[in-house]
Amino acid sequence: MAINTFRLICLLGVFYITIHHHDAKSILIQELTKWTLRNENSSLETSVSRMPTGVYTALKDTYGDLLDPGNDAALRWIANQSWIFSTKFDSAEMGHEMVNLTLHGIDTVSRVRVNGQELGETDNMFVRYSFAIGHLLLPSPNQNILEVEILSPLQEASRRFRELQNEGVFTGPPSCPRARGDVECHRNYLRKMQMSFGGEWNPVALSSGIWKPVAVEYYTVAVLRDVDVAIKRNETYWTLDCRAFLSTPATEDFYVDLKVYASDLLDKPFVLEKQIVSFASPVLEFKISIPKDRVTMWWPNGYGKQMLYPILFKVKCYTSEAGHDLSARTESQKILKVGFRILELVENEDQNGRTFLFRVNGHPIFMKGVNYVPAHTLPELSAETESVEYLLKAAHKANMNMIRVWGGGLYESENFYNLADFYGLLVWQDMAFSRAAYPLAKDFVASVRLETAQNAQRLSYHPSLALIVANNEIELYLVTNKSDFGEDANRVESDYNALFETIIGELSVISRGDFSPRPGPMISTPSIGVAQSGAEMTKNPQDPNYGDVHFWVDDKDAFSPETYPHARFVSEFGYASLPMLSTWQRALGNGSNVNSEDIASLIRSRQHDVKGFIPMLQQISYQLPFTPQHWDENIEKFIYFSQVAQAMATKTAVELFRSLRTGNQTMGALIWQLNDVWVAPTWSCIDFYGNFKLIYYWAKEFLASKSVIALYDASSNNLNITLTREDYADHLDSQFYYVLVNTYLWTDLIAKKTIARAFGLGSNQLEVRPIPLELLLIENHSKEEIFLEIVLEDKDGEPVARNYYYPVPMKNISGIKDPELTVQVAGQECSNTQPPYSNSFSLLITVRFPALLVYLELIHPEYIMKRHTFSLNGFTQTAPRKTIYLVFEDDSECLTLDSANIKVQTINQYLLQNN
């Protein structure tokens, strides 16, 4: 690669990036990083300390954090005003044919001015806007002034609603979030992150700002924006079917020279010269063949390596057939990390309907995963590298292989998809439309078309991208709310079809005529799938025999396998819980000194579910010894039981879905939701500060590739023991296993009965063995007095997986004893160590009797704000001794702990209290 020098100069808050070559000059990108912010009448003005930014972020030091208690309402005045961001910059170079101002993300409606001249407007936060500014630039030493005036999202949403209503554009009743308390309406009239208007688990956070970089680009003809790499293979070669997307204001066709460098794949660069590209559709298409033996395939997490190959695409664009001027800035480039995989969505007809399964590299894979919401409710903070990596790494460690980017949020950052590639997390990508009717207005449709094409081009090359779905729950919304639309129902449905058929059409920019590089697109979720969908909208998008379903039933016992549908793919389901006590203390800002009344008040104010605490308390009451009427009298107990109920219900659902893998009946389960955007009662597995709830600790086990599942079948009075392997081998790879079912009394650590079964199981196989429950009981003892431990061992007798079955609801257990549990803490000796410190502690847990669902919580007043994890939590202990590890991320200071810093709760103590 003929790169001789690289220069990065920071001057007056402006980054200049140039790459010099011996035979060409690259485009010059001048990133604008030093800004000020003022309100409409200039009565408030401040410097902006970081970019990208937003108004709430820029004003945080002055008015407080939007997410502090009460501020989501108290700071609403910010969203009700217009704000002006301004910056000054020198003209890096004069005399170029093309000088663009490129705004990669403005949130949302804005007017853009350079040196007092209005360039145009933005009205879609998901679109990249470029304006020609060369004719407006001032020569040095004069400085140019750029202003981005961002209009009030509250006022703009209402104005557009009224304006289109007056024009006869009808979208039904006002689209307001389904949530109790404080929400804002008309979100469907702005191409803005839809969750900004509030919801069942998130605050109103009507952000305004520059949420992605702003740059001035100096060049001659065109800029390389994105490269779509679609992959196919035959017996001898892999083929990279590529499309290079260029951006140009040119009014005539031009020439492109291309070089592709991939040292791991190609012995020499791939070269094309003097390719004519249409200015009206500036796309360069080409194919590169790679010998099969040069490639190691990319696999989802748990099935193989995530091999990624760096590829450099370099283009030179010029207008003269004689070639490019050496002094002209003609060259731009993209570096991608490409993974080689073949991905299919299989929707074959069977006796029940159609399958809905993802096949990767010829291998059917059960999708175990989670739904993802933006890492922060303010979009400018949602791409923070540390936060995003923490969450995706957590999903990887919990044995997940798919993550759904929910349609109420964002098209995520490049960092997100790079990490998904790295961690082997297939991405189910919703487009940013959710549960509303959207206006079929000309300008709106044009903006959405551009949004679709730009984001598809940006994301398409990622090996993790599994499926694009055009919207979240809109078909379900239209079907279930049809009566609300009255005589306009057919018109609303017709407008829906027209808009989303347009969107599906725009996605053809990344499709291929002779093969399918990726499944779909699918029009909505839930739906009856791709193959079954017709010209008319289905009457039942929740049909369990086709496509995917969203399962939200909270008035049935979630601990019973009979509650759940035998659906083809469950892309959304979950249960709510409360974050740990220290999370609430931290949110209130006073650490462990916060009183219970303040915590209870915050919990109530953050409960946005329209049903309040009823679903959570109802699920707890099915199984656990808790009095729901007085939860605020013992908040620690409520938190513990809410997390136990969430973990138990989700585990039951996932284990049922995994047991239905036989015959490809059910081939995916995505838990709602991975993460939180504030401290609140929500459905998350990980709270806002990164603390793991019990459901996350349990998921690491119930999503493991080798698992033993125990589900009770009431119709036969059998305990169905399912052994499942979800992995890949290029041959059958049959392995020998033992399953031991140990029957315990609650009064003894020694099993009173053991039944063993032998299994032979190959790669990606599953086997079910029913055992009559009567065989597992102990004579002269009731079901209330026993519990079962199911242990999976390999051929050498080493434990591979473990599970438990409790024959009766835990509140009905009889004969349980105080486990007489003690904790001994051992860690480093600070006087003998040097930084960085390991800050890892071993906790020796000893018991004299079985301990049911041991919950460990750090209560050290100075350490509760430090991110930490236990190696295991919420476990049942039948061994006299068990070692758990507590690890802190912080290695900058030496930490010390003792047993007084660890709080322990068990079901035992609450059962004994009730007795």
C-alpha cells in the first residue's frame, strides 16, 4: 500500500485529516469539533465541551442530568425551545471543484447556515446531509461561521401533525406512547428516535443536537461513502460481489480507478481502471474471487470462530479520460473487516405451517438472544465505546448468538456492528419505525427513502447482519386497533402498505439478482414471515405457525411451561423486575444513606407500565412467599423476589422453546430486553449502571450450548428431561453423557435417591427422556418436602450442566431449615501488591442445610458505585462449601472487603419468617 505519510493536525478545534500517496492526493476532511450553544434570544450561551453533543448533554453541568430524579419533567422546557449550535473554521484550501459540508447526524429538524447564507434544512436524524459550500467560503485569515439552528422537537411534532391533518393526511388517533404518567405525542410525524417521546420503560427525553460528526470535505469529483460486500461461494471459490457507493454533485459521468488490498486473501491487489460511473447513480459494481482454501468461515457465537479479514477499498475519481491531475484531491478509501458466511432464512412448509429458522453455513441454528435498546436515552451518548462494548461482550459471555436492534431506537453506530461481528452476535435489525401509523406525505416518503438507502448501504457488509425488518409492531398495531380508525381504517392500511412497500423497494439497493446475500427483508415484526406474506396485510400477525411472535401475557402463571406458545420464533418476550438496592441508592445520589421512603417514591415515579406493579406482583404471588400489598415496607425483599420471579419465568420460557427444537418447531427466542436507559422497574437483564440482575446470571447457564432441561408435563405426570447440544462439528461427533436425577429433602445435604440415564448425542442434536415423577419421589414424603437436582456429566464423570426442579410453588415448601449460611471473604493483601490491582475476591459459602436461591449483594458504602460481578448468583446450594468469585473492573486502587460487606438473602429465611 503506497501510503507514505499520515497527518493529523488539531487547530482551533478543527481536525484536518489527509492521506498522501505518491501518485494521488486524498480528499481532505476537516472535522469541526469546537462549538458553542445558545438559545433563541441569546440569553443563554455556553461552550460545548464534547462532540458529538446534544442540548441536554451540553447543559448538564448548568441544569443537571436529564436522568436525575424528576429532571425528565423539570427540564422539559429545553425540548420546548429552539437552540443554535455555532462554530468558526478556516478554509483549509481554496479553489476546489467540490467543497461539501457534511452533517452525518442532526437531531432532528434544523436550519443550516454558513456565513449568514441558509444552505437548507434537515428533518431526519437518520440521514446524512451534504451541502455545497465552496462558493460561500472566505479566504484566510477570515473565518467561516457555521450555524445549525435546531427547532423544538415538541413544537415541530405538533406543527407537522396539524399541518398534515389540515391537508387531509390521516394517521388515526394521536400517536402517544403506551405508558402511565408523563409522555409526549405525535412522534410518528418526526423522523426521530421514537422512544424519545417516552414509554413503558423509559423517560421522555426529547433530545436536540449534533449526534454525529460534522465535517467539511474538499475533493475534486466524488467521495467513497460505503461499500456493500455480498458473499457467495461455489466448489472452488468465494465471490465478493461488491458495490462501492459514491457521493457526488457532478452533472456528468466520470471515471473511477479502484484498488482493493486484502493481503490475507489476495496475493496482489485487485485493480480496475477507467471505469465509467453514472453521475445520476454513482455506484461501482465489481466481483472478486477468493480461493476457498484462503478463507476461514465466520460463525455465530458458540459455533466456531469469528474470523474477520481487513480489506482496503481505494478509489480515484476524475473527469478526464487522460487521467487524474496529481494535484487534485481524487482519492478516498474505506477499510472494512469482512466475514465469510452463508446465511439463509428457511421457511419450508411442514405439517404445522412454515418453519422460520436461520441456517448459517448450511447449519440450522437455534437463535438464543436478546433485544437491545440504545445504550443511552440521549442519542449522542448511545455510541459510547465502553458502554456498547460492555453490553455486547455481556451478551457474548451469556452464550447468546443473536441481538435484535429494536425499531423504537436507532440504527446503531459502526462500533456496535463491528463489535457484533467480533463477538459473533447475529443482528436482527428493525428499521426505526414502531407501533404507529406514519403519514404518506410526499416529503416524508422522500426522506424515508433516503434514510433506508443510506443505512442499508452502511450496514450491509457486516457478517453479523442477519435480517432487516421494516418496522416494529405496526401490523399488529393496525390489526388490534382497527376499530379506533373508524371509516378511515382501510385508508390507513392502504397508506401503510404504500409506505412500507416503498421502503422494501429501497432495500433492493443491497440485494442481488442471482443470489440472496442475506434473508428478507421482512416487512414487520411480529409477522407471518417473508414467504407467507402476500399483497394484503395479514389478519393475524401473531399466528404461531408462521414467522415470529411477540409474547406478552402477564395474567397467567409464567412458571408453567403450558403458558407459552409453540411458536416458530419468539422475537420478543420478557418479565419485569427491579434493579438492585444499591442502584436505587446511587440514582438518588446519596449512596447507602438514602432512606426507604425516598427509594419507594422513586420506584413509584419510575413505574411507567400502564398496569403498574400488578403484573410483577402477580407473578411473584404465583410462586413466592411475598405479600404484594405492602411492597414498600420491605424494598429489599421486593427487589429480591422481583428478580427471582423474572429469572424463573424467563428460564422456563427459554427452556421450553429450546426443547421444541425437534422438527424445527421453535428455532429462536429473544428476551426483552438486555439493557436499560435509566434506573426504573423494567424488563432488562442489566441495569443502567451495568449491574447484572439474576436473570443475566441464570442466562449464562440456561443458554449454554450444552444444557439439561427439566419440564413437568401435567397431562402425563412425567418430568421430561431434555439434553440439548447446540454446536457445530463437520461430522456427527457423537458424545456420551450421563444424566443424574438426585432427589433431596429440604432437611439434608445428601441426596436420598438418584436415578441415572445414559445419552449419546451428536452435534446440534436434542433428545427427550420422560421420567414418571412418581419414580423420583421419596416414600413417606410429600412433594412439598423434596426438590430435584439434575446433573449432566460427560463420559469421565465431570459435570457439564446442572438444573433444578421444584415440584411445588416455593411458597408451599414444607420442612425447609435455616441453612446456617456463612460467608468468608479472601482477597489480596494491599501492603504487598502494586498497581494495577486485581481486586478479585473469593467468597467461601458454607451451609449445613440446602440453601434455596442464594442472592449475594455488595453493600460496602464506598464500593457500590464500582462496577463488579459475581461468578454466580441466585444459586441453590446443596454442597457444604461453595466458592464464588467477586471481581471489580477498577484496578486503580487496592480494595479490601470482609464478610460484613456482603449481604445474603435466601428463600429459606422468608419461608421461615412466614412460619
